[in-house]
Amino acid sequence: MQSLDNSVCLTVAFGIWLAVVFTTRISSLSALIAALLSPVFAWYFADPRVAAVLAILAVLVIIRHKDNIVRLRRGEEPKIGLKRK
């Protein structure tokens, strides 16, 4: 049953990513939101150990997206499908 629970977590995270990317067309924002919410869904659908690992990975995603976060706050993060000027 554990692999089914992990599959649900993966599906939910991907669904969140898709919903945000279709709404905002900003991939980095989608990744950040999906990464931040993944531990919550893992806690609910899987178990605390999976949630803990995903929480650590979420912190790493935030650290790696530092420059993207700065651009998001400035409103300068490029959108999918738009050409840069």
C-alpha cells in the first residue's frame, strides 16, 4: 500500500504544478509551490518519514530557486511561451 500512497503524493504534487503553471505560466513558481506543499500531502497520504524527506527537499528547492524568488518578487520572472525582449 505504501507505493500507492507515494504515487498519490506524486500525482498530487504534479497536479499542483500543472494547475499553477496553467494559471500563472511561471514554471519556477509552480515548482516552489509544489515543493512546499508536497510534505503536507505526504504527511496525509504516506507517512511522516516521507514527509520529512520531502520537507528537506523543499528546503533545497527554495535554496536553488533563490534567484527565481528574487525575480518573482520584482515581477521579472519570465513566463512560459513568452519571448524575452
